[in-house]
Amino acid sequence: MTRAITRRTALVLGGLGVVAVAGGGALLWAGLNPAGPRTGIPDGFTSGDDLSQPTELRSTGGLLDMALSAAPAAATIGGRAASVLGYNGGLPGPTLRLRAGDRVRVALKNGLADPTNLHVHGLHVSPEGNGDNMAVMVAAGESFDYEYRLPANHPPGVYWYHPHHHGTVADQVFGGLYGAIVVDDRAPIETSRERVLVISDITLDGAGTVAGASAAQRMQGREGELVLVNGQLAPTLSLRPGERERWRIVNACVSRYLRLRLDGHRLQLLGIDSGRLEKPAEVDEIVLVPGNRADVLVTSGSGSAILRTLAYDRGTATSGGMMGGSRQRATGSDVTLATVMVGGDPAAALAAVPRQPAPTDLRGSTVTARRELDFAMGMGMNGGSMMGFTINGQEFDPGRLDTTVLAGSVEEWTLRNGSGMDHPFHLHVWPMQIVAQGGAAETDVVWRDVVNVPAGGQVAVRIGFADFAGRTVYHCHILDHEDAGMMGTILAR
Ligand code: C2O
Ligand code: CU
Ligand code: CU
């Protein structure tokens, strides 16, 4: 049975309070818009299919040995045929399910027309050799064998992988190249079902091919017209009342900030990015900037609801007269991500979440160096007409070493943003502890591997350069900004 619900139909049904039968009649809609009308589903697209799960590849005996091909792929998005990019033909690619101490071998085959490579975002692994090495470039038609070794104490959490070839990252991720990585907990947390929700956005042209981005869109950071969950447009998830599920949510959007809400249901945050909170945090809203992930328990209430992302004001790319004086704000808009339908017999309550070890707190550590990183958008380095995206006044140069740190040391970095737009700052290999925001000390222990630095604001982070030496990068995770040069190199030695 197909449930093609266009935005218009949904509004009409919602307005009339009609009860529609779906999924073979097992579930009833308790009004289609308990949390407001569905938004962000353009005319001509359908929605409401059951949420699917990407293929899962699981390590066995401490090893995951897999092939990963990056290539053009055919997809059906919102009922329409689309030509996208995919890992192993999927949108998203397979979910890698790992454990601390695992070895992961990935034979990457580049079936694209352009160079690519692979980054395992957030994994605490070596950046050297055939590890998570950003200097690796895989030409069209070529292959490369990556190998990652997760330390025995690797934190559990949600991670992800995507291409990282400088200059093409935004286009390749926007086209569909991303997938989730889950590192399992040591002691399982009881749930009735686990789901991965990879959230991405994309724009398709009339022929179903992925639309390119204009210079102005790249400057702002492109936001796709369609916001997808596991490659699907506004799919449906079905739960029984009181049922507790675990959702692993990835923000794989090139630039879009997510402010997730699911009103009427209980959300318990287990962690953001890597590691665990000591005890779950009860939340109403989860903010994920590009690259962030959330690990969350969802306990359904009695009524159906809409999983939404609310508009977020990222500010303005001040372009002066260069781009025709455009000063459009990148505010995004409220978007329906999925419908959660509740029906059937109430589920029995599950055991409380076991208390987790307290996260490391670097506020008591000796800081061996303090640095400042300044994020700016201004005239290009060579005075050209394109806007330049810089860190400490410099655009990315892979041949230049920007920051050298002592392996094993703890540093404090002040991230300053003098521009009119937010920049989500990401460091590879080592997560960051936020110790102050806007000059005020952070009272909680907050870890992220992507930290938002608000327009005109500043954030201080502490970083422990533990376990690995080697060279890698940090950058703005608005991938258009990264491609435009807002990236630097770092060596731990
Ligand atoms: Cu998710 Cu350097 O990237
Ligand atoms: Cu990364
Ligand atoms: Cu940026």
C-alpha cells in the first residue's frame, strides 16, 4: 500500500481532522498535524513511506573487512527518480557497527568522475599512513585500502564517514556520499528497537539530477530543498505507546543546522558526538550543527507526532558590493523530517539506563599552550572578486603547517568569529571540551567534535592530544566554507 501524502493533502486532511488508515490498517492517524502542518515537502514529491535502515556491516572477531565504492547511483526520492552519488549504491551508505579495539579495513573504490577519499569523522584513530589520512587522494577509477585501529578504550557513540578531498567535499556530500558508524556500548542499554537516522539535504533539478550551487549559495553554505532521513522524504516511524527506542542521529547536511523536536514524546540524550553523559539528559530540543551526531532514547507518548527541525538563524554572509550586494540571512526554515505514528498495545517499561562513567574533565589539567583561531570571511587572498574564507587570515594550504602541538599535552584554544555567520569548527582525531562560551565559563562537562562558534562570538575549548601523533586538519564544517579555504593543518609530535 502506498501512502503518498503531498503537503497539500496533509494540510487538507489535518484541517478536517480526518482519520486515515495507513499501513494495512494497523495504525490510525490521530490527526495528521499534532505538531503543526507538514512543511518542506515540495509539490510533486510524495512522503510517508516506512523509514528504512541502511545496510549494516558489523565487525566479527575484532575485524570488519569491507569494500566501499563511491559512484553515481540511482535513487527514488519522494517518489521521483533521482541520479545521486552513493556508497555501495545506497543513500546513505552502509552503517558500520564496531566495537572498541576493532580493526577496520575499507577498500575504497572511486567510481566517480572526480578524485575522492575517505574520512571517518569523530573516530579516535591514527591520522597517518593508510589510517584517517587527509593527504590521501584517490583519483577517478583508482582504489585505496584504508585501515583503522580503534583503541581498546575507544568511546562508544555515533560517528560517520564522508569524502574529504579538498575542493569537492561539499559537492560529494551533497550528492549523497555519507554513512553512519556506531561504536557499541560496553554494557548494552535496553531498548525495543534501534534505528539510525542519517539526516541530509539535497536539491534536485527537473531531470532528477543533483543541482549545483551558485557562488552566493556556496558563500552562505548551501541548504538543499529536500531534507531527507536515510535518503527518504518525510518517512513514517511506527511505535507502540510507551515504547523505548534508540535513535542514532547524524547531521550529514552540508550547511544546515538542525534543531530537532518531537513534541509529546520523551527524549533522553545519551550523548552528542562521542562518549556518554553520566546520566541521560531529558531534553525538548536537540541542536546538531553540521557534522554533529546525537545518541538518544525516544520513549513514545500516546499520540502521533511530527519530528521537525526548526529554523536556525546562521547569520549573514556580508558580501558588500561583490555579489550584487546580497545580504540574505541563512535562516533555514521549519521542516517536517518524519511522522511518528503511535498505535497498538502499550509497551512494558524497560529498565532504567545504567549510570555511565563520568566523562573526562580537562578543566583540572595543566594547559601547555594557549592559541587563538580567528575565523573570517573577507576579500580573497589575492584581492579577487570571490570572498575568502580564512582561519588566522590564511586560506587552506596543504603544504603549510599551521599548528604544531605536543602529543600527550593539553591545550586551550580560543575560537573567535568576527564574521556575520556562525562557523561550526571541527578538529579531526581529538574531541574538544567546551570550557567557556562568549566569555562565560561552561559549568557542565561538554564534549563535541564539532563546536559552533556563533557570529561575532567566541568559544574556548580544551583538547587533550592523546594516543596519536601525526598530521591532520581542522576546519569549518559548513563544507562549502571548508572547500573555500576555511581549514588549517595540525601536527601532533
Ligand atoms: Cu566531517 Cu574534516 O570532517
Ligand atoms: Cu572529521
Ligand atoms: Cu563556516
